[in-house]
Amino acid sequence: MQCKLYWQNQGDYLCVKVDRHSRKARTKKATFCNLELFRMRQKDIPVEVIEHKDYIPTFSWEPSGARFAIVSSNDPNYGQALPGVVVKYNVDFYAIDAKRGDFAVVKHIEGKDANTISWSPKGRHLVLGTLNSTSKCELEFWDLDFVTDDNPRKEGAEPAQYVQLMGTGEHYGVSDLSWDPSGRYLASSGSAWKQSVSFRILSIGRVLTCSLNLDI
């Protein structure tokens, strides 16, 4: 059993991720997780426990918000480091259910290559990225509050209605992601293979604004 702590940046919430593994299991496939979510601002600090049947390598709170995203996997190849094998992941976005008052899945996405979550510092937008991969290099821009004249916010509407994939991009060998403080631009860099270094700067929706490759 292993525990990891994840604080929401304003200290409103704390997640304790408890990884459990069957004594008889030989691979990560048998690993499952509990997410213990503490509401630090409420009286007596209530805790909610979400049991997840798959291993969760990535957990991330929305900055200054009450949402979080996870990447999970039940792929038997996870942790094997086999050449040429692409591990598949599932992604879930969680938010507080307005009726029940507890955390619930807003959007579930299966069979993704993404192994990393990177939130905009302003919240609302996030990027799902495939980092340190020799075969996959996709970046996906998601908006969790997508509201337009054709898709207005309605009282009582399901939150999933406002979750929208804004665009995708690619950066071969990408190994790091970083948002600018305004949340308008995302910088990606690739230095995984040590022969060269590459940089990209993208805006929300995948508009490429700058690209640079350097041989080392």
C-alpha cells in the first residue's frame, strides 16, 4: 500500500490517493486505488472516499476550483516498459454534483494515449498530453465550461454538456508542458532523445504561435 497527497492550490481540498495491490498479483493490472477527499474548509473536515478499480498514475486538481481530473489504466502492459507497446489510459473529469453534494464523474474518456494532465493556471481549460513516448506525441485541449450562443448555460443541465474538445496538436518527443500565467498559451518542450531539443508555443485550441528545433 502506498499513499500520495494532493493539495488544491488554495487549500480548500486535500486528496489522499491510496494505492493498493493484491498480494497475489504480479503486475500493475491488479492495483486499485482509493481517493480520499477532505474538505478542509468545512466543519469537522468531512471526507469522501471514491473507490476506483484501476490504477491511477495521475491526479490533478483544477487551480482555484473544486474539480479534478485523473488518468487511470487497466492495460496489462502498464509498467512493463515493452518496446513498441502503447499503453492505453482512461481519463475522468470530476466535479461536485449540485444535487447530491459529492464528487461525481462529469466526463469519462476511454482508450486514450494521454498519460499527463496539465491545467491552465486560470482553471477551466486543461491539456491531456502523451509525454516521454517514442511513438505517440498528441496534445488535446479541453474546455470544461464551454458556453456559446448555441450552447448556453441552463439551470439544471448536466455538466457534461459543457465539456468540449477544443483542438489537438502534435509535438514529437514532447517531455514537458508549461502554461503561461495568463492561461492563454501553452509551451511544450521535447528533450527525451538527447540528440535535439524542440520547443512549441500554442494557444488554446491548438493555434501554433512559435516553433523551434535545436540540435545538440
